Amino acid sequence: MTSTTVIDKSAPTRAVKLRSMSRDRTWALRWSYFFLTLFAIFALIPPLYMLITSLKTSAEISAATNPWWVYHPTLSNYVELLTSNQFLTFFRNSALVSIFVVTITMLISVPAAFALARMRFWGSATLATGVFLTYLIPETLLFLPLFKMFVVFGDLTGIQLINKWYVLLIVYPTLTVPFCTWIMIGYFASIPKELDEAAIIDGASWFQTLTRIFIPVALPGLIAATIFAFTVSWAQFLYPLVFTTSTDQLVLPVGIITTLIKGDVFAWGQIMTGALLGAAPPLIIYAFLMDYYIAGLTAGATKG
Amino acid sequence: MADVTLRKVVKRYDEVEAVRGIDLDIADHEFVVLVGPSGCGKSTTLRMIAGLEDITDGDIMIGGDVVNDVPPKDRDIAMVFQNYALYPHMTVAENMSFGLRLKRYPKAEIKTRVDEAARMLDIVELVDRKPKQLSGGQRQRVAMGRAIVRNPKVFLFDEPLSNLDAKLRVQMRIEIKKVHQKVRTTTVYVTHDQVEAMTLADRVVVMNNGRIEQIGTPNELYHNPATRFVAGFIGSPAMNFMACRLEDVGGKLHIRLTDRIVFPLPPARADRYKNVSRTDKLQLGLRPEHITEASPHAEPGVENFDAVLDVIEPMGMETMIYFIMEGVEICGRVNPNADARAGAPMRLAIDLNNMHLLNEATGAVI
């Protein structure tokens, strides 16, 4: 009898514990969904509004109707933009700049990160911190001195870089290289030391260790860095606004603003359409590489 | 195939001297194990042989050539790491052939070598897998395979079995020994596990504090340790050490352990220790197997005494007993059928024919 009593006592305690744990979990999930939904609404309303606006005519945009509804949907904004040479030029300039910048950034920051993470040389640790500090200097501080430098360079050599789209290939890497180098240092540092030692004993040179071991192993990190570099150069606004002025040299963000706003007349429908179309390439890239990107952001946090 | 020679090799990191001038001659085909506690400089020594660490002073020779400034890839060595260090993005076959591919060996030759090594290590069916699909033991085999296919002058092993569980470790130990018996490549093996050292080595190098304490065959180290460190490090359970003094009683040399326990030394030992100062502080070193249950038949050099047992550990084929003598815990090894009970007194015998006498101040075995 006594033993039965003991069992009776212990059983409900255990059940209560289990139930309270699952209740905790349920509440945690409810709160998560609540805040996630709130955040999703907050983040998705602006693009939705852009989409709605892009499907309206100028007349409907300025009419005092419900702004959240399209009464006479039209694709005229899309057709106009996609058939205008100007917009396609902006798009081409943006694509060229982004592709080149990503390539330049990777060619510089991957070897730099490898050297800083692995080849212990005098001052390498200080240099690594220095690289990161460079990234912390805002572009709003840098554009004037940079502009002055290009002017002086032009005066001295006769090579005019201002108002050429390719000047951005020199300017953007000042933003992308430090950050990508920093990401890659962290990523390379998480690769066990024995792996490069094994490669070196196997007869690999430093360069072969980088290309045949480190780059394949750190591929998720590399993709994360690539996406970052692409996003930065695709969305950059201040530098192209400062360094390029002719319509045929403009990139997309600046092009849309400077050509579709005429004085105080805003071609809202086309602005929204342009912005949406401009957001498409990064979105497509994100969608394809999302898994890698997340792996790239989280890996390196734990060793394994 | 080559011999390896270290001459007065020193490694200094800023203020710390990790390796303090060691001399070591490793013969061709020999299997030498460097063993010692962590931080004794054994891994540093191995890494200096590999060329992964610069040497501060001295010379390292492989096959008669000084390799001090030769990069690792030109030393013709292969190394197996503790965490295997397999290339995660390559298959087993690619891992094993990486070194050969870098050296641009013909494809047919690479395939032959990989197949041969895979057969030797019993991993033929794994060659197309990636490392993450392998168990710890299999990864270790691949790491060994990567070393074997290179057919180097010297194999270097850096604690290769530390990450495996106890059972697998024993199995892989036998595997490593088999491989060495087949390929006969000169091998330097680092471990902190004295059992591994004893079972694998042709010769064991015991290191402590950046110095070599003793070099010898496993049996030499076990039966004739040169220092207290070696005596205590080699053997499990460890050797017992008891404070003692030498005394002359009735013209014969005796050893005094406590106020009450005095034993006459057997003639061979008495002769060996006759010149030791009677006032020196000494230590008696005795392995657990030389403290056993008393036998009814008196044997020369075996003396009986009584002790109250503290703890007993039945192991099946033997029973370990522990008792306290002069505040020191002593371990003995008795027959499992002997009447050993914790808390009860037991008549024990110590075999002084196998005793070691150590100078307490210097730690040297006399």
C-alpha cells in the first residue's frame, strides 16, 4: 500500500511538469508568430504599396480614391520604362558596376583574408583590426576627399575619372573590400589549423591551399560575402550621385531619381515601377542563395 | 625510408623554452614513440621534424640531410593529425590522392596507390564517400591512407587515437602496428598515453619539461627506469613510492619504511646499494604487482607484513588493493581468490628483488 501511495504521488508531479513545459513552448510559439507577423506586415507594406502604385496611371494616383486599391490596372508604366533607352542604360550601368565590383572585391578580399587569418606575419592582427575600422568610416565623410583626389589625379595625369561609370569600380570597393575581408577572416579562422598544415605537408603552396582547400571549404562564407558586395554596389546611392552626372553614366538608383523627378513633378508610377524592377535582381539572387547565405552568417559562430 | 636525427634541438617561444636541446637518433624502419604529459614538448618536437615549426637552435636531419630550412613539402614526410584533418569537400579517394595530384603523378599510378592503401586499411568500399559520412575510426584510417599513398621517408603521428573511444583505440593501435609491419616506414609517434607508447614502440622516448628523460625499449623503461619521473609515468597503475632509509642491522643492509617495518635487502640489492649514504633521504619504488598476498612459502627477497586495506578494486583477472602507509596510499595487486576485504587486515608480501631505490632530492634511480 505504502509503495502505491508513493507512486500515486510522483505520477501527477511528473505529468504537471511535462504539461507546463509544453505550455511554455506553446506560448513562446504564439508570441513568436505574433511578432513575426507584425514584423512581416511592417516590412511588406512598402513594397506592396509600390506594386499597387506601379499599376496605376498618373491620373489615378493623383485622384482622391482609395490608395490601396487599383480601379483601372495598367502595365503602361512597365512598358514605358522597359522600352525607354534611358532606363535600360541605367540598368546596364548598374549591372556592369555590380558585376565588376563583386569580382574586384572577391579578388582582393579573399586572398587578403587568407593572409590575415593564416599567414602569421608581423602586424597581421593589427592590420586585420585596421581593415575593419576602415569599414566604420561613413561614406558621407569620404566622398569629398575622394572627389578631390580624382580631380587632382585628373589634373596630374589627364585621365578624367569623374562622371564616368567606371569611377565607381574604384570607389565601391572602399565599402565592400573591408567588410568582405572581415567576413572571410572570420570564416577562414573557423577552419581548423590542421587542415592547412595537412595541405602544406601534402605539398600544396599557399596559393594552392587557398584555391583547393580554403575556398571550397569556405564556399558558404564566400557566397555570403558575394551577396553583400552585390547588394552594396547595386543599392549604393551617395557615391554615384556625387561622381556621375551625365544621363548615360548613371546607375539605376540615381537614374530613377534624377530623370523621373522633373522639377517638382514626380512621375510616381514610373518611380515605383523602376524601384520595383531595380529590386528584382538582388531578390532573385537572394532567393537562389538564401540557404547558403544563412549558413554563411551562422557558420563560424561555432566551431564544427 | 630514412633515419631521423635530432642534434641539440631547441624551440623557444619568446620567453618560454618548449624544447630544451634534445638529441635523438631514430634508425631507418624504426617505430619511435614520444611520450610525456601535456606541455612536455613532444608535439613541438614532432612539428619541428615535420617543418611546421621553425627550430630555434640545433639541427634536424632526415636521411642524413640537414632539413632545418627545408619546407615541409620537400621533407618527404607524411603526417597524421589528432583531428584527422581530412579535406571535408573531397571524397576519401580524393583526400588520399591530393598530395600525389599536386605532384602531378600519372592517373594510373595514383589509382594503383590509392587502391592498394585502401585495401591495406580495409576502406575499399568507402573511397567515394565524403569525410562527414564516416565514423571516427574510418576517418582515422583515411588519414593514415593519405599518409601511406605518399610513400614518404617518415611517418609522423600526432596523438592520432586521442579522439577515439577506448575500444576503437585498442583496435586502431593494432591496425597502426600492422601497417608499420607491412610498410616498415620510419615512424615518429606522439602520445600522452603510456599504454599506447609501450604497445606500439620499438623504442620509447619519455619527455618531460622539454627534455628527454629516458630513451629505451618498452621493457627497459618498465623494468629499469632512470628517473622517478619515468618510473612514475610508465606503468598503470603507477609505481608506488615510499619514503625509506638504509640501515645496517647486524652487519647486513636493511631498508626501513616505518618505525616498525624494516626489511633485510636481498644480497644482490644489498651489494648494489652498499655505498649509498645511510643518512640520505631515499624513496623505495615498487610496482603494484610486487606487492601481493603473502605466500605460505618463504622466498628469498620477499618479505611479509600486515596492512589494513582501504579500498579494493576487483578487476576479474586480478584485484587491486589500496592501503595507507605513513600517510601515503599504496597500491598492490593480488590474486582475485585471495581474501581481500576493504577495512580488514591482510597479510601482504613485497618483492624486494624488483625494488627501485631513488634519491629523493635528485629523483635519480640508484
